[in-house]
Amino acid sequence: MSGEKYVDKIDSAANVGQRADTYNISLLSDNAGAVGDTSRAIYGSNPNATESYLDYALKGQDTAVVYLYEKILTGNKRPESKLPKFSVIGTNWETEHASIEVEFGRSKEPLRYTRIKLTYKLDSPFSDKTLRIHIYPQSEPELLQLGRVELYNSAQTQTETVKINESGFSVSGWITPPEIGESDISDSVDFENAMTELVASGINFNLPNIWSGDTLYYRKRLTDACSKLGIKTLVYDAALIDYLKGGSYNEATARAMIAAYASDESFAGHFIMDEPNGNELDALKVAAQRYHALLPNKIFYVNLFPNYAISEYDEYLNKYFDTIGESRVSYDYYVLEGRVPAEYKMKTTHLLNLQTAAVSAQMHNADLYAIIASTGHYNPSDKAYLRNIGSKADLGFQAYSALAYGAKGLTWFTYLSMANGEFGAQPGMFDLSGNKTKVYDYVQELNADIASFADVYLSYDWKGTMLIEGSLGEKNANFEAVSEPLKEHVAIRGFETKHDVIAGTFNNGKNDAMLLANYNDPSLNVMPEVTVIFDKPYLLKIYSNGTQKEVRMKSNSHTFYLANGGGAFIEFSEFKDEPTDEPNGGAEKPPASGNETQTPEAKNSGCSSALKTSSSVTALAFGAVILSLIIGMMPKKIIRRKSK
């Protein structure tokens, strides 16, 4: 326990935890929406005192961080505040901080105090000393307020720099950190920490929590936090949306409504509506026109229903493009059903929805975005329970299916857990108490896998998706629902597989590519061997499981092992020189001298296998034993439930 991080949020006067004593301290609670932290300590009212202090019993700690909130003067000027000093009783007295960070506030709405972060560092950790934080009288009451104190051992608590997902592929979360007072978000530091964890998961495009915090203060704090973290964000503003739809509209008034954040680097647009029906799309037409004139380069974000929740889906998508006029289309679909394993099944219009939306996006020169499940929940509309996530494969199956149809981004539903539902707690990436769940780790790892090849993938255009039935399985209802899948490809002659897979095809004007995905319910733990028969040997660039590998084919075939929920993006290009003929008719050999010649980058991948016999979907024979690639995968506090 020694050296653990301790946080005092100054939310009571009691000497609890490591707080050993206080003197001449008054507690102040203010409007969190105007100030930031909800509880603060200020200099007390004792007329005989020359200072106030808080004492803390150190427990193997050498670092103290205090967050101060300083009132600001008219014109955003800072007053002459007397900052706290630090003592270790019996060792030193009233020494200065080691470092200071100042985040300037503003006097205009939304009001925000200047936040000052002081860090005090000892030469070594102490477990038998008392740390005192001295607070001095100010020129006026409440001028300087102490918001929280953190104590930790710097050797054990590392301040890590969050690695941002800088790929162009958009990754979002639904139900993100809310306003102060919701969930475990009790003050601004909690909010910033929660947003940092969000970015650390690989999310690089923030969706606002539309059920909480619809205030200018929240919107501005959101854009500030995202700018600091280096990601983009939408904001939600019900008043603006109503004004855009209203009969009396003035652009100058609308511009004033967004002035506080419109120029912020992180501001990407507005979250307008979730799952509108046809009539609601009609009602948004004028609003969209006004919005595009007001903010021509920003996103008018509307998320659509899936096909199992609305009829005449093609007409629905056409109406969306006719009324909204966006260069993107987003919808949600949760394919994996079942409360317990005995009830597990898949919705049967999953691929039909992907195909319909992808073709519609292609026709309208728009990008496709998909919202997929990272949370089990109950849908009253179709009385289906969407299963809780039990493995990375549950996520990968959904993600790679969407990628096989050219999706430009994914949204995880949900980031925060939803409130208890009909079947109890419905865990997301964070539970109802604000703790990471195993789903967080699964999503983080998969986000990193996708990010490793995302920019290459985004350089290609989707051309169609082939559905390949395995020789051992029953008829696939999802395959049967798609009436016009891609049947052929100029560079692909056929596939050999015992289990169902899908193959999205892509072209960048020069080369072809393919997104190969395992299309079997992850609960079955099926790992297909897939032999792709090309028209000729190619140089393959294979991206999978966060790694890249090149293979020089010496025959027309290559075999891939797809793990449960697995996928791979494969570029195939012409050789700059002629491939070497394979002796012995392509007999099995070790990787160094086998059927494919690996480039130096691939020699240490450890991926080798003999091709196992399987039936051909296209009845094309192949005559070579091929080196195999193993694609491994180990293994809305909600205010309103999102339902279908």
C-alpha cells in the first residue's frame, strides 16, 4: 500500500484518509458549471490567524500536486495571488513548488477560473513525515481556492504521455464522459482524466454525451479538452438545432450561439439527431441547408436506423441524402444476439445492411461509418438481447465485417456502461462505477490493430464484397439475404475454404487490395484456412494483428489462416521483376525456401504452415502447397437507453 496514489478532493472538513489535520480552513462549494471543481478549500475567517494549512501523513510518497482556482479580473487579467508553500514538518519549512502550470480562465461566459497546478517534489519518499500545505491570506476573499491534492510516489506512478491514434480512420465512442455530477465525474480534473482514458483507448473522434451537459460551459470544456488532447469532437446544442429548424432564422444570431467554440481547433461539427424516421429527415432539410451555409466545413451529424428497425431501407437512405446532403452516412447495427450461450445467434440482415449502405454511400460519393456493439443491451423494438462482449473476437467480427464494405470509421456502442436494464448491468468499456472493464482492453487492442494499417486502407476505394461459403457449413442466412454480392474480380480466380469468409475488394487506381474477414459467429471459435487463387503471382503486402509482412508469390495461390473474429488487409501488386519459378511443382518447404519468398521484413514473423485440403467454392483446382499467414487475435451513469 505504501506509495499508492492518494487523492483528496476537498469535499469534506473531516480528517480522513491521509489528511491528518487542518487549520483555519473554510470549504467552498460553488456553481460547478461556472467554476470547474465542485469543492474547494479557502483561507478561513479566524481573525488571529496568519495562515491556513492542510496536513497529510505521507505514506511512501515523494510528490504532491495541488490544483488551485484563481478568480480573474475584468478583461481576463490575473490578480496578485499569494500561492501556497509546502513544508515537511521537521525537515524543511515553507518551501516553493518545483513546477507550475497555468491554464488561463476568462471572465466572460462561460466563466472559468484560471487553474494553477503546483507540483512539489521531495528528494526521496517519506513514510514517517507530515506534509503541510500553507495557504495565505489574499487581497480579497475567495481569490484563490484549493481544488484538490494528489500525493504519490513518482517512481511508482508514472505520468505517461497518451499515444494518440493519429490515423485518418475515425474511431468514436457512444456515451462518452458526461457533465460534472454525472457518473463518477465530480469535478473538472475527473473529466479531463476520463477524456484522457478515452483517447488512450484509441478513440480519436469524440461524440458528445447528448444526454447530459447540454450547456455552453460543457460544450466549451469539451472542445478545450479535446484540443489539449489533440483529437476532434462534435458538440450537441439542442437550442441551436431548434433555431436552425425554426420559421424565424437569422444567421448572425446562430453565429453568436456558437462563437465561444466555433474557432477551436478540435471543433468538428454538431451532433444533430440519432435515428430519425422519414418525417424527421424531412423536418431537418431546412436546418441542414442553413447549417451548411453557417458552417460549410463542419459535420451535420445524423445517425440512421438499421434496416431491421425501418422498412424500405433504400428509400430511407435516399431520403437522407436528399434532405441532409452530407458526404457521410452513419448507422448502427448490432448483429450478435443472445443473453446466454445457449441463445447465441446472429441477426440475418447484417450483410444486407452493410451492402445497401455501402452502395448508397458509393452512389452519393459519401463515406460510410458504422456503429457496432461493445455493450450487451436489450432492444425493446425487436425484443432481442444483444450479447455482452466476452472476447476481442466479438469486437473483431463486427469491425472487420464493416471494413470489408469500405467503412471509413467505427463507433463503439458504448464507451461508458449503460444503467441496469432488464437483464442487469450492461457493461461497456467503463463500468457504472467508472472502472475499466475487460472490454476496454479488447477495444484498445483492436483499435491499435486497425490503426496500424488504416491509412493504407483509406488510400483505396471499395469496389464490392465477395461472399465465400465454406464447404462444411450450412447455408449462411446473411449470405442468402444479399441478392447482388460481388461475384468476380479480375485478379481473383477463386477461394478454397471450409468455413465462411467475406472478401471486400478495393482499388487505388494502380493496385488492387482485399479485406479478408472471418464471417462465423465468434462464439463458435471457428478459424478458417482460406486459399485465395489469383490470376498470377503477385507481391503481397499483408497487414494483420498490428504487423506488416511482404510475400513474393511463386505460384498463383496463397493460404491465410484467419483466427476467430480475425481479418487481414492485403495489397497485391505487380512484380518489378519476374518471379522465380518454383522447383518441384511447389512442394512444401520451410519459410526461407518455400512457396513464397519473404522480404526481410517478414522473415521473423514466425508464420508458416502447409495448406490443408479443402473444397473449392469455384471448383477451381490448385496445385501448390502454400505458405500460410496466421492472423491472431487474443482469443447510455446513462441518462437514456438507446434502443431500436
